[in-house]
Amino acid sequence: MRKSLAVALALGLWTDSLVWARQPVRAAQAMVVAQEPIAAEVGLATLKAGGNAVDAAVAVATALAVTYPFAGNLGGGGFMLVRMNDGRQAFFDFREKAPAAAGPNMYLDKDGKPTRDSVVGWRASGVPGTLRGLELAHRKFGQQKWADLLAPAVKLAREGFPVSYSLSQSLKSAGRVRANAPDGSVLTAGGILTREADSKRIFLRDGRFYEPGEIFRQLELATLLKRVQERGVNEFYEGELARHFAREMAAHGGLITYEDLKNYQAVERKPLEGTFGDYTLITAPPPSTGGLGLLQMVNILEGTGYEKAGLGSAAATHYVAEAMRRYYADRGEFLGDADFVKVPLTSLISKAYARERRASIDPAKATPSSVIKQGRPTPGESNETTHFSIVDAAGNAVALTYTLNGGYGSGVTLPGLGFLLNNEMDDFTVKPGSPNMFGLIEGEANAIRPGKRPNSSMTPTVVLLKGQLHLVLGAPGGSRIPTGVLQVFLNVAVHKLNIQDAIDQPRFHHQWQPDKLYLERGFSPDTIELLRAKGHPVEPNTFGVARVEAIQVETIDGKRWLAGGQDGRGDGKVAGY
Ligand code: GLY
């Protein structure tokens, strides 16, 4: 027996890869991995009380709207992917929609230049979808009473909770101009909460910033949540809350009307499915572009043997980056809300199309993005189209990603209602050829139309191994979500790392435009030089590539274990029992 193996066994530190690696948190029954610890505990309590994964998702999502205002929300939207233990699966799309008064050139000034109105202020918001989405999923799969599931959020808002170090830092960043977002990203959190009186009063205490350990109460939000708890989601979309919402919008030059709220509907869509060896990936359909990207990238990589060069090597990094670059080139051209535009979906995720795209990759040299054109998928397909992961004791799984877009969204808190609004309108193509806040360049397929949903990168995903639940994962991180999720999947499926180790590895990102290969800290100077020699304009030590929160189902000595991986790029929590 190899000495390292003997030592590992003696210390109980066996891992599949026979190397020393940070271990995931393991639990035998059920688990929640979320980006904010109090909300993770709320989810765990729901599971222990007999709730299923969808019940826990409702409790976690509403708790996050209180404890994690950076991205948890009632005023945004997102996607929930459900896979039940009997094989049923569902994708709930509660992405925001453009208001009826929105139109293609609404964010251009008189010279045709993009303004900042899609990012900041009252005109930046799409019609929020979060509560309708949670309601729809709960109606289909929930077991516990809606009112019980909202009780923790009501209590957290009314009684308050101790401010953590990271929330204190995050609020300070949003209260001071020119600071960065708490996850080190390039988003717009700097000063975002300083512009509107209610945001300043509630989140910044008018400049007396919350310090760690102080209690943060949100009384207006508590009142709103209580009404939604008692009267249901219609109160938010059609009742007095909706009228109040619409009045404030009109008073401040915003676009969302009572009719927009009343007409908003969350929809159930068919998830996308693809394979990679023995793995089946179940993931997000349009208006997510992320699920499609994930499948396109694994299809390009499958069977190439790229991994033989070794995890983190220049050769492997180069090859995966070339696959990323090709997906993002297609994304800009073909993807938009499939309820409005024809997306050649089946072709884009086919193995045949991946073969064509793969053929253009030179294993030795980077292909400049300027010479990468979109591929030629077969046209005329059908119109189908903060993250947390949950697995319950019965093996039902939920992957939920939802967002305000930028940290703290548009910076607007609706007076009297106490919640922040999204700036999701910036995810549309404001002007073809102009980058959005994530630097993404997209085209006409993603143009603004009334009632349309903007493209999203959110990629909640469930992976089966030989038909059995194996991974539940997803991430926040804007355009870096699909590449972050891809790398964690590959680290598990190809490099055989445990889920925590898979998340901990340094990640990289290429999105076609700008033509840069972004590397997180952790790549050696030699590797960086080799990548440069291959022709990559490398940006080393850059921002984090998404924050992946994942659960892996393992079998150890014939027993099922849940292994939770929490992304150290932030400070979430694995909560299990
Ligand atoms: N708002 C970020 C995304 O949906 O991709």
C-alpha cells in the first residue's frame, strides 16, 4: 500500500484522489448550501420540520430577501430548478419582464449613446418575478403551508438579526462611492445605496453604518412580508401593495405600472438536458443562456482528452478557454427570450454542432476573438425554452438562483415597502455592440420589447450519474456563472475532486469579448507565461469567477452521504443533518 494511502486511511482522511484536500461538510439526511448563514439555517429548520426541498427553497429565498439584501430579493427574479426523487423535474422561470412602456432605444441619449439609466435608478427595473415564482413552485410541489414558510422571514425582518462582518462591509461599500462589491467583483455596489432617501435610511442608517453585531431591523419589509404571508402573493401583484408600488413608480418617473404587476406571470418550462459520458446535466433553458452554454461547452470538451495535460496546466486551461470563447460568441448572436425570438436551441446543444465548433480549436494557439465568428446552427427550432442548493431526506433537489442583477440592484427602495428593486433592464441589449455591466456584447435577439425577459447567465443545474442524483449546483456572478459552474462540474466529473476541493480550485474565465483570459489568483507565474505564449491576453489575479454553492451525493461504504461545498470566495454556509 502506498504510504500516502496508508496515512490517509489511518487518519480517516481518505479521498478519491488520494491527495490532501479540504473536505466538504457531510450530512446523512438533508442539506442546504446558501450564501448567507442565517438563511441556510432557516432552510435546515424547514427540512427538519418535515418540509421538502421546495418548501425549504421558499423559506430560504424569503429569508435571504431579509438577511442578504445584496442579492436576496422580492424585487428581482430568477430561476428554480426542481428534480424530485421520482424523476419529475421542473424549471420555474420568474425572470423579470420589461414593462409595457419599455422599448428598444429607451436607454440611449439624443446622440445614440447608452445612458446609465439601465443600471441605476427608477427606470432600471424590470417587473419583479420572485414571489410569483416561489408561489408557482410551492403550488406544484410544496407540502407545508405558505404562511409557515414565510414566518422566519417575517420574524427576521421584524425582530432583526445581528449584522455579520461581511454584511457590514457590504453595506459600507454600497454606502461609499468607488468601493467594490463584497465578493470582489466589478459590479456597481460602490455608492449604489446613497442615491435614494429610503435606501440611505434603511440600509445605511443615514451614514451611521451598521457595525458587526448590531441588530438590523426592517420594519416596512416586515409589514409587507406579513401581508404576503397572510393574504398570499396576489397582495403583492394585484392588491394594495401593488397599487402602492405603482403609485411610487409613477411619482418617481419609473415605468412599472399596476397593469404590469397584475399581468406578470411566472412560467414553468422544460429544463434543458444533455450528457457528458455517464453524466446527465439538467439545466436552465432560455431566457437563461447559461444552461445552453454549459451544455455547449461540455459537448465541445467531451472526448477530447484535454484533461490529460492536468488540472490547472496551461494546455488544459487553454483548451477549456477556447470552448468558452466559442460559446460566448454564439450567445451574443443567437440568444434571446424564446417567447419572442427563434432560438436555434436543439442545434446549439447538439453533439454535431459541438464537433464543428471543436474543429476550429487549435490546441497550441489561442484563436483571437476578432476572427471567431458565430457558428451556423440549424435555424427554426421550437420556442421552448444568489444561488442556493438543497437536497431533502427523500432525495428531492432544488437549485435556485435569483438576483437583483447588480449588488443592491438599482439602488431604489420602494418608499413604505422596504425592499430593493432590480436593475435587470441592463441585461437586455441596450445598444447592439455596446457592452453591458458585465462587459457582454449582445445583439438584436436580446433587444428590449415590452413584456420580454432579458437574457440571463444564471445556471441552476442538477447532474445525474448513471441516472442517480449526483450534483446540485449553481452560482451568482453575472457572465461568469456558466464558466464557474462548468469548472466545478469538470473538477468533479473529470478530475475526480471532492465537491469542496472542486470549488476551491482557482478558476478562469473567457467570454469572447473583451478578448481576455481572466485568471483568479492561484495560477503559477510559469503557467501564466505559457498561456501568454499561446497567444492569450492574460489578466492574472483578477476578480472571482462566480461563487458556486453545491451539494454532491456520495456513496461511502454503501451508505448515502450528502457532501456540501461552500464557496470561500464569499461566506455562506453548509447546513445539514
Ligand atoms: N443578472 C445577471 C444574470 O441574470 O445573468
